[in-house]
Amino acid sequence: MLQPEDFDQLDAWLDILREQGIDAPQWELCEGFMAALVCCRSPVAPADYWPVLLESEKPLEELFPDAAVRQQFEAMWARRWQEVATALDAEVDSLDDERAYCPQVLDVRSAMAQLEPAARAEALGLEQPEAAALAEAQAQLPSFAQLWALGFMLVVETWPDEWLAPSREKDIARAMDDALGNVAELCEDDEGPHEVSAYVDDDGQEGPPSMSADRLEAFGEAVWAVYDLRAAGLALGPRVAQVRHDAPAPGRNDACPCGSGKKFKKCHGAD
């Protein structure tokens, strides 16, 4: 299983892309993006999803200056993909189960608030650690799990047909809509009171409260929603392309199909 240092490495590799002028997202958004791809009814090819995630039409081979680094990135991506799929297919009754899907999200607001004012100002790009400016800058940071949810919904918006159930499957369609609503809720900012924290430092100390209790509960509901979407995708199976069978057009001297009794060229086929 990937360890914290592995996720740090993934973000370091994404930094390499940023150095090449690519607007590569933070790993948290990638994590949500990957989870949604795992839940898609039909497989989405890497050649199709990399341009969406990295906002570049260039193939991945051209984005990394070092082929060995690119191969390591792809290998780590594949390992995490398998971990996510395995976790979502496990029968768990609690998210505390070690087999459960645990999205790699960071309570960045709590982590930032734990820093000394001077270090916090530097991290936020401020010249002076003035209290009001620090508070305003911290409020602009993503809410807990917001990037993860945005990554998930990016896949939903890019491939909308993957999240549609046939009209005969009303119960599944309703469940999918409800589940997507739970994930989409996390795309919004958490404007509730600072009651809890999800950040723990290297010494095991919990960070300052940074989110509402409702936000943490909504996150748990969103994770269960991803389980529902994975189950729905497997139940429905890959989408089947609809093939249109058009009847052959009548000849100009054939009877018009409208039933008028006239030749096609004298009726609906008239110039």
C-alpha cells in the first residue's frame, strides 16, 4: 500500500510538470479524478484522460523530460489505481475498516494554522504576518476534501454519459443521482464554524479546528457515495453504443411512404 512518502513523491513528480509550464493539479484533485475513473461504467483510456487532468494536448511522453521519471510516475499511478479499485470492491461496514477506501486528502487549513505566523505568511506568499491578512489568505485555501470532490466531478462533467442509467433502471438512476449529489456538495466552500480538524502532525498532535462538524460528516457520506457509484457502474456494465438503422430512402418512382398513393418524386420527394 502506498505510504505518505509515496504521495509526497507523486506531488514532486507533478511539480516537474509544473516546471514545464503544465498546470498540473495537486495530488488531492488527482485522487478524486482517479476515483471517478475507477467508477466509470466503461474504461476511459489514458490517452483520453491525461489531456483533461493536465490540461495539455501533448502526450504524457512529451510532458516529462526524463522517460525514467515518467515511467515511475505511471507505475505509481497504476499502483494507486489498483488500491482504489480494490478498496471500493471490498465489502466493508465501516470506513474505519483498514480495507476501506481512504481518499488522500489534506486538511490544509488546519496544517497552515499550525504554523508560526512568520512561516504561515511565507507559505501564503505574504510579505508581513499581519493577522487580518493571514486570516483572509487562509480563508482562500481549499476547504477539506474540496479538491478531491472537484477532481471527481471533473470526470463526471467530461464524460456525462458514464453516469446515466437506462430508463428501465430507475432505482439505480436515482441512487446514482443521490450519490453524485453527495460528492458535488463537497465542491462548495465550508462556511460553517471551525469545530474539528482532520490534520495530525508528525508528532501525532491534532491541528487547530478548521472545519465544521457537518463538513466532516459530509465527507464520510461522499466516500460512501463513491462506493454506491462503483457498485452501480459494475451492475450496469459498459455502455453499449446505440446503432441507428435508417430505412433505405425510396426511389423517385417508388410509392411515397406517406401513403398518399403518389410517386415519391411527385410527393415528399418533390424538389
